[in-house]
Amino acid sequence: MLIAGIDEAGRGPCFGPMVITLAVCDKSVEKELKKMGVKDSKLLLPNKRKSLIEDIKKMIVEEKTSIIKPLKINDLMAQYSLNEIEAMEIGELINSLKETPEIVYIDSPDAVKGAFEKRIRKYLNKERQKIKIIAENKADVNYVIVGAASIIAKVTRDDSIEELAEKYGDFGSGYPSDPKTKKYLKEYVSEHKKLPPFSRIFWSTCTKALEEIGTKQEKLF
């Protein structure tokens, strides 16, 4: 029996991409994944996450990862909520699978039970409509296959942030709560009179930074 887990990394940052990973495995390997130490990526140190990646990929039968860059997020958020954008991407990932899992477990951003499943089903093709979807809060903690997906998504996003930092300088994690990110944003906007080209322009952290210098930005370029 094939099962799948889906999780994201980078919903909240004002900088950088959001990454969504779908991982498929045979249900029989769940115990082995747990023995390996697979769990929600937030409960693991960076080195541990990286050390698990290759072993996870040996245990799963299929993996799909979508890197949603800030420019795409900005374009879509002019019309859709972030939850809807995530549902669209998840629908595409499920539709792209070679084989159809019986159950898909998803870490849901929607607080209302069943709401996120409804969003996703709008984007599934006819063949995938038969899949049982369990979308709930804390799925990355409750289901090891979602934990596996969360590890892949987190490592992928961290690698993307490192690439951006090599090009634009060290801006920290990209999260609004990160002092390094705040400092970088303030200094960049002060110097260039616009946001860095990897910003999410609808985030309040970014709009406030522009307001402080008396301007606004509706697009990146």
C-alpha cells in the first residue's frame, strides 16, 4: 500500500522561496523511517536533516518538490491567498505522480477541519480524486512520511537561501523575526529605495520597510 506525505518549508519568510515536497513510500517502511530518526524537520538540527536526506530517498519510491520563487508568489498573491497558492501547487504535485497513493497526509495551514482538503481537490485530475486525503494541523509531527517530506523541503529551502546569500549577501533566514533579516532589509531599502529582488512584496515586514522611506512597490522589477 502506497502512502504519501506533503509538507512545506518557508511559508512565513519575507525573503526567499516556499518549498513544497511530496514523498511517497510503501506503508511497510514507516517503522524503518522512524528508526532512522525521521521526524518533523523543525525538531532536527540542520546537520541531522542533511544527513538523513540520502537515506530517506533510498526508502521512498517517489518524490516531487516544487520551489515557488518569490516572484511567482507575488504574482499569485495579487489574486489568491497563500493557502490557495499552496493548494494549487500540491494539486500539481499529486497529479504529476507516476503512481497513485491510497492516502495522502498533508500538514494543513487551514485551521478549519476539511477546508484545506476542499481547496486541494479543486486542482486534482479525475484519476487522483479517488485518493483519501488527510489534511490536518501537526501532520508533520503525527505522520513519519510527512516528516520525511518536511526534511526534504527544509533542506531544499536552506540550499536556496544559501545560493541567494552568495549572490546578494548574508540576510539571515529570511524570517521577519530574524534580527539579521530585519537589518538587511532596512539597509537595502534605505540604499536602493526598493525591496531586494527576492522579497515577498505583500508581507507587512516589506511594506513597512518601504513606508519608512515614503514609497511603495507593486512589483519587483
